[in-house]
Amino acid sequence: MHFVPSRLRACLRRAPLAPLVLASAWMLAACGGSDDAAPEAIEPTPSSLTLTRLGGYVDTALANPLGAAEITAYEPQTRRLFVVNSVIGTVDVLDLSNPAAPTRVGSVNVAALGASVNSVAVSDGLVALAIEANPKTSPGVVAFVNPATLAILGSVTVGALPDMLTFTPDGRTVLVANEGEPNSYNIAGSVDPEGSISVIAVNRSGAGSGLAVAPTVRTAGFAAFNAQVDSLRAAGVRIYGPNATVAQDLEPEYITVSADGATAWVTLQENNAIAVLDVATATVTAIRPLGTKDFSIAGFGLDPSDEDGGTDTNTGTPVARIGNWPVRGLYLPDAIARYTVGGQTYLITANEGDARADWPGFNEEVRARAYCTAGLDPTVFGADAARLLFDSNLGRLLITNTPNGNDIGKTSPTGPCNKLVAFGGRSFTIWRTDGTGAMTRVFDSGDEFERRTLSLPNVNFNASNANNTLDSRSPSKGPEPEAVVTASFGSKVIAFIGLERVGGVMAYDVTNPQAPSFVTYLNTRDGATGDRGPEGLEFIPASRSPNGRPLLVVGNETSGSTTILQVNLGF
């Protein structure tokens, strides 16, 4: 069988009678592709796709496995899977030769370089690790590891709290999102480092035991935007950390890269925006706000309460009740993926939602009824203003008390609320990009995640990853989509989305970005046990897979389990 890059496969699909031949360089350059630009087998287009749990691994020696499996990366030459284990601050190395029964064969200890590993990526026989410092507000490190010997080959210093990192498609450059979280706000000892994106030239040489790197790093920062704070806020970019500059407030989270490696898009989660990076110059060229989602539109509803088993009451009981409400949702995406259709680049965001509520000195997360003590502004909310704040309606919903800048969501500090802004979209969204970096929303999955998890036999509706309590997450981000990856199968592009709270992986056919269709959903938890809290997804195409079948690896943070799902294609 001939093997060709995925971008060439797309070209061949547009000419289905073309012979299966290897392409010349000019033909390859003319094609677009998905995030995975590695060689894959030419394959027909499947008529169906299902997921099955093939195997998994959990360290049974850990008293509490929470955090023992987060981000994963597969190295096909050694058939090893590298798994971020935040419990012990290292990377577990699993032998995936038999994906039905992964076994631990080693670990990468980074104690000499920092506190713990946050992310891992693999390209062409080289492993990259993002390592945070102690304290987290100090500069972090990116280290490079030989996957066969597990020797650390070299490292560079990067920004504070390096999180997700990824190779460019040619493997020559590593990009890392330095989140730059503060340790606190407005109290003694508060430190708020600037967010940034490190652009690392790998400068590799040799192979196998002779593999070597000589990395160099440049930093793409946000200081140039400090003077634009007013215009950024007016456009919808959230700049709201107490006394923070733009550069301090922006927190890069996740990165996806164009097929040619020239442009990267970086989620700024708390800021509800995406940064556009020119890789060659290591410069942020634009910051694009994402706007808000209107939950009052048909098909865009939500279940906002865990006490909605009653009518206009503050003593209701949990029940599943999805409806339309006068609420706006900040997308606040975590993971982002890129794919190309007809030469047009599209971005997919997993709209998790994230509040600044994890450190002293500032907490934006409040219950609607507790915050809106003067009620809702009837000029905005109409005749229903008084009843909307009952706990059985919107009273229990967690909203932000700082939608942006000095906006507190009220007519005055003691006045009624004139907006209700919640965290997350409870969905995935597809955005169209253009040459200027502007983005247009072309699709949002609306309330489909909540509707498709209404009647699961193995877990209660909107249960959290730490319990099996009905409606537990309804007031706060619902299923909480966290991770997303794309994969091509013949002429189809499939997006896999992990739901952090209720669990499991959704699969959608996104070949037509304006009209994606649901394909399948697999949830392998069992009430309060089993695989819970999917944090990261890793797709392994059949051409790289140890069993010759496409696989999806799920790092489940809460259960600490690394799960191997097999992608079954029907023709």
C-alpha cells in the first residue's frame, strides 16, 4: 500500500479517479490538511464510525490517582505513550505495543528542572515537555527527551507556567503557551507574571542514541498591546484582573498551528479571545475576541439549576430541565484544533469556561441570586425579572461579577443586575479564519451536549467528574467540554470532543463546517467510578497505530486512568 501525507490525500479525494501514486513536492504544497500532517494510508471514506474501549492503564499503587493521567503523546517508533502524571510531577512512559493492555516501562523525572510537567508533545522521534517552576510565577522550562533512552537531551527557559506545547508540522519548532497565572491579587506577596508564547527552534541532529538538540528560544509577548487596553475591552477581549496590564492579564492556554507552520492560533481562555501568532517573527499580530453565546435562542438552551424540580421556588429538587433563558455565555475555550476544507482554515474550540476563582484576593464567580440582591433590571429582563432569580430558575446559576474591565453587570454597585453572564458555552464552536486573522463563527453545537447526555444508563445527567449527583454541574458549565482533536478518514473530517465533567467523548462529522452532524458518543465511566474527567485527547492514525487501527487516547484526570479507545470504521 502506498502512503502519502494527509494534505495530499485531500487533493486525491477531490479527484477520486486519480491513481494511488506518491506526489511531488509541488503537489503536496498545493494542498491543505488537518492538524496531523504525518503520513497516513490512503483510505476509502467510511459510512459509519463507532468507538470502543480497547484497554487502559491506571497506577494502582497510588492512594489517590487524581491527576495521574492528563496530557498524552504517542511516539510510534518506540510504540511508547508519554503521560503527564501531576500526582508525582513526572511523565509516565507506557508501552503501547498491545493497546489493549498498556504497561508502564519507565518515567521521566524532571526534579532537576522544575516542579512538575504540564504538557507533552512528540514529533519524529523527539519528546518535548513543558515544566513549571516552583513557584509557578517564575520562568519555566521546556525540555527535550529521547523517547528510547528517556535521557534529557537539552532544555531552554521559557515564560511563567508553561502549559500546552506543540510542534510545528515540520517538527523544527516547538510552540509553548506560557499561561503566566498570578499567585494572588492585591495581597502581600502577590505576583502576576506576563503571559507569553515561546517559539523554540529545536536544532536537532543525529538519530537514535545519537539524537541531539541545541534549542534556542524567542518570546512572543503582549506588552505591545498594553496601550490598547481600552480598545481591546471595547471589542470584547476580557481584561479584568485587578491592577493587571494587558500583558499580565492575558493567559495563553492552548495552541494549534496552520498546515504550513506559518501561523498559530492560541486560546486566551480567561480573556475569551484568541491570539494570532506569526511563527517566523515570533510576534503576536492580533487578539480576536470571541463574543458571547445567547442561551435564549432556540437550540441554544441550558439547564441552569440543580434545584429546578419546582416552580418559582428556592427549595426545589434536582431534575433535568433544559430550556432557553436570558443568559449570555462566555465561550472561554480551553483546547483548540485546526482543519482545512477547500483551502479555507477553520478552528474548533472546546468551550469549557473558566473562572478566576482559584487564588486569594479576587473571585469573580458568584450565584446569580446572591449577587443580584437588588433584583434584575426590568428594562432588560421584562416582566419576568422578579421570578427569574428563584433558585428553580436562574438563582443558582454561577455568573461572573466582572464581565469585563470595570463592568460589574449591574446598573450601579447597589443597583439591579442588567446582564447575566455565565461561564462556558457548553458546546464546541467552529470559527472561520481569514488572512487578517479575523474570525467568524460558522457553527455552534448549541445545547446538544446536554440533550445527548440526558438519559445515560451509566451516569446521572450533569453529574460531576468527582460524583454521580444528578444536576450537580447544571449551575456551572454543564458537561464542560475540555479537549478537542480532529482526524481525517477518507473524505470526512471528524472532531472528537472530551467532556470533562459528565465524561466521555463526542464525535462529530465536521466536513461541512456550516452543518456538522453527530456521529457517536462513548462514555466509559460507571457512576462515581470508571474513567472520569477527560483532560486530554490524542489521536493515533492507523498508519502509526501499534495494531493498525486508528486509536484515540484519553487522559482522564479525575480517575487517573489512561484509556485507549479504538475507532471502528464501517464501509
